[in-house]
Amino acid sequence: MLAVRLDPDLEARLTVMAKRSGRSKSDFVRRAIEDRIDEMECIALLEEAMRDPDAGKTISHEQMIRELGLDA
């Protein structure tokens, strides 16, 4: 369980959007957090890859050709 304090303007906006969407405020907030976390995880993975592009699995050009079946 998580309790969050919102400033009055943000809570008013949340109330309006929850009513417009036909969902509860809790459901609306939960979905917003899920979307934002997904986005933040993707960004973190991209930033990590940019810092160390060789950290992931790498293969040689020859091995890639074999795995793709282009060596025949």
C-alpha cells in the first residue's frame, strides 16, 4: 500500500480525468505509474547500453553470418 499526497490542483486534475475515463482515481494513478515506470526502465537500459555498448552479448561477423544461414 502506498499513500501519496497531492497538491490540490493536481488532485483536482486527477479527479476530472478519472471521471472522464470512467475509472477510479486509484486505477488512473496506477496506470500512469505503470506507464512511466515502463518508460523509465527503457531509458535506463538505453543509457546503460550507451555507456558500455560491449556489455551485452557480442558475436563475430563470421558467427553472425553462420547464425543467419548466409554461409551457404
